[in-house]
Amino acid sequence: MPSVPHTFDTVPQVWPHRHLLDLERLTPGEIRLLLDAAAQLKEATAGCRRKLTILSGRTIVNLFFENSTRTRTSFSLAARRLGADVVEFSASGSSLSKGESFIDTAKNLEAMGIDVVVVRHSTPGTPHLLAQHLDVGVINAGDGAHEHPTQGLLDIFSIRERLGDISGATVGLVGDIAHSRTARSNVWGLLKLGAKVIVCGPPTLVSKRWEELGVEVSHNLDEIVPRCDVLNLLRIQFERQNTRPFPSVREYAHLYAMTGERLKRARKDLLSRAPGPINRGVEVSDDVADCPQSLILDQVTNGLAVRMATLWLTCGNRLPETDQTGPAQPGLPAEKTL
């Protein structure tokens, strides 16, 4: 049963966090609560199109140091759908170019009366560093190859919307696992909700050490396709690679692209998704990207719902007695270390 009230007057006390920095340390219950909130906000906004006022008077800053289309636009629209004001920060035109430090820049923005910083940076751990220096909420929109929690959540939300339950489902993550922050967030979230996870790709991009997290490692896409309920087709992250991990893009596509021929050997109701941007002909063929089982555009819509839920939980109204930094239950790390 959903654990979030339709009114959205106050953030549930079982959600103690001021930040969303990763999925690694969230409990299964906290992940379900966020997904439930996303489902109800999607319904309340008529499919993420109608505006609410539950964050009226709040100000959200998008602090992006890497290029983004979907994530940045999605956070901006999500904030506006809930009635918040949005500030778009541009590093190239800021005082960073004059020698101001990253932390000083963030503190100056905080002094202007903002409520949440949404940060994307190429260095892993950057959002965690901000959370230690700021008194406002911090949301990780991707930190290097570490995590991308809202992408992982919207991927899981899209699966749950189609399958009804994640527990017991087999999800294959295919592609550049080594450099993918999306893969890491998917792994943490899916495992916590009871799914079986298979990571698949060339040995140079999929180490056997992933088995230490409780996932299956495979280097043969044709072998795992018939066993999967869902395939997540991850982009090759050329910008994060120091050396080419395979002889040619053509060879990679031959071995690991999801094509119509491979789709014929899959389960009839196999769901395919890709976090975007997609490279047609490399990770996925046109006929698979545009087939009825594709969740690619559903994921984009659901990204709004998940980010609305994330913004509401991090800066919505709280009851006075809510401990915003303490553990959700005995043994859970305090928010400072999340």
C-alpha cells in the first residue's frame, strides 16, 4: 500500500534525510516510499503535466558542471510543476573562472536564500562534499562514475509501473558497466527491492569483481537475453575512458547491441530501456528502441515524477519534531554520511 498521503502537506517522518546523495545507504522501505510518492505525484499532476503549489516559495538551484539534456531539464520542470522557483547556474559564466572555489561558490548561492542544490560533477563524491558544507538540501544528479540516484529510481519506477513488483524480476544491465553511474544506482536499488541483477558486457568493461555486490557477471548477451524480464542498455562512456576497451564500435555492436534478431529470442514480454542519450546502431537498433516493449520515453516522463518526489522529500514542509539529520531507524547512518 502507498505510504504517502495524497495531500503532500508534510513530508513523512519516516523520511529523515535532507539530501539524496546515493541509493547505496537507503533502506528498501525508504526507496519504496520515494517510489510511492512519485506514483502519487504523477497521478496528482495528471501525468506530470498539471502544476501544484506544494513547493511554493522554495528555490532550487541547478548546479551542473557536466552537459545534460534530460536530467537538468527534468529537475527544472519538476520544480516548476510543484510551484518552486528555479535558478540555472552556468559554471562558464561564474566566478569560478576568476579563481573562486567550488565550496565558496555554493556558499554564496546558499546565502541568497535557496533551499536545494541539484549538483552534477565529473568528480565522484562532489555532492557528498557539498552536503558537509551547506545547510540546504543537496541532490546528486550524477557524480562521475559513482552514482546517479534519480536515474536509478526512475528506471526502477518504470519497471514497477509495468510489472507491478520488482521482487523476483531478472534485470540485465548491458554495456559500459565500468564507467556507468547509472549501473551502480540500478544495482543498489534493484537488489534492495529483491530483483536478480545480471551485468553484461566486454570483459574490459565488466569486471568479475561486480559479483562481490551480489550480481551475476556475464560476457555473453545472447546467453542472458532469454532469461531476462528487463534489459537496461547502457551507453558506451567514451568521455570517461582513457583507452579504447574494444577493437571497434562495429565489433561491440555485433556482440552487445540489442537488435530485432535478439529480441526474437527474448521473452515475449521483455521490457527494454536505456537511460539516454541512446546511440542507435551501437547499444540498440531502431526496431528495438521504437518497439512496444521499449520504456525509453516512458522513462523520461517518469523522470519528472521521481524528481518531483525527490524535491518534495528534501525540501517539503516538515513537522517540527522531525529530525532531519538523524537515522530513519536504529543502525541507519546519519544523513551526514549518506
